Amino acid sequence: MFGRRKDVVYKVLSTKKRAVALHKLSAELETPAPALLKTVKELESEGLVEVFYGVDKASIMVRAKTLEDYFGSEV
């Protein structure tokens, strides 16, 4: 079941063209933020997403890495 959760989170992030706040993603997926953060951290360790801290109110931002990130604008 956990593998499917990671797939769903990555698919949602990859359809967005920019970074999203963790709390907004949590509300969209109707998933508690701590559980979502754990999933996002595992995706980060696999090199699939980028996690960074936003400027506003120390928010945690998440962005999916895509093929364009790896190959530049050649794709």
C-alpha cells in the first residue's frame, strides 16, 4: 500500500509545473502533513522530488524532479 501512496504523491507533484507548499498538498490529498512529509522525504531520498524551505512563514515547499531537470531543455 505504501508504494502506491508514493506513486500518487509523485504523480500529483509531477503534473504541477512548480513547487507547492506541503500544507496545500496535504489538504489536496486529504492526508495528514506528518505522514505526507515522511512520504515526500522518501521520494527525496530516491531523487524524485526536491524539498526546500519557502520564504513565507518558513513553509516547506516540494517540487517533483522531471526528465527536463536531468536532461536540460533537450527533452
